[in-house]
Amino acid sequence: MSNKAIPIGPGTRVTLKFSLHLEDGHLIDSTGETPASFDVGDDTLLPGFERAIYGMKPGNKSELEIPPDKGFGVPNPENIHIMKRSLFANLDLKEGMVVSFADNQGLERPGVINRILGDVLEVDFNHPLAGKDVVLKVEIVDVQRVSDDIIRG
């Protein structure tokens, strides 16, 4: 058995510390000093974030710029809807407010009130970070092989 460090890729479990920031430095999310673990491909991280750390090994640190198409996506105009204000009768509505809806599968789906236009509201169901460049600061603590399955594309 080799002592050689395993690089991050398909079939690996990764333990890391990370922080995610907007370009202006605003902190979005962080593990703090407590490492987190995930299996590559388990949907814990967005695929673009996973691909950005492929090849890294324990002890590696990096600051990676993630563009919208590899991160939270680009805004889709079809995700902006006009809704009747009466659907929100019990809420003190304000522009920028996040409201929660259930989708067809019963899953929670947040929407941001962009504008209040009299009896209707413009609600944006794009991810709040859609269209934003983000910076992933990462330190790889450990990488373990958990599967020898070959991924074929």
C-alpha cells in the first residue's frame, strides 16, 4: 500500500474547510474551523465547486473564483413571476423580502419580492446568488478513496 496522497476526484470522500464569499468579500457560508466531509458526486456541493477542487490533495489550500455558470447559475427571466398581492394577505410586504412557496412536489421554494406594483407583485424565483461571481477559499484536510467505480461519460 502506498503512502501517496489521493487527489480529489470521482470515488473520493473529501474532508475540507471552506468559506464562500462574494467578490466584495461578503461572507456567504463557511465551515469555520470545523472541517466538513462529503463524497464527490453526492450533491453536497454544486458540481462546479466540486470540479474546481478536482486534483487537490490533503494540505492544499486555494482561493478559487467561481463564475455564475459554474456556481449558482445565471438568472432566468422565466423564473420571474407576477403574482396577485391578495395571495400574501397576512404579510407586511416589502421589496427585497424573501417569501416561501411549495412547488408541485411539495418542496420549499423561496422567492424574492422584486417590486410591489399596486395589486400585484413581481417575485423572482432565481437563486438569490444567481448571476454572482463567488470566491471559494478552501483547505483540503483529507481525501479517501471510497469507491473504485469508473465514471464513463
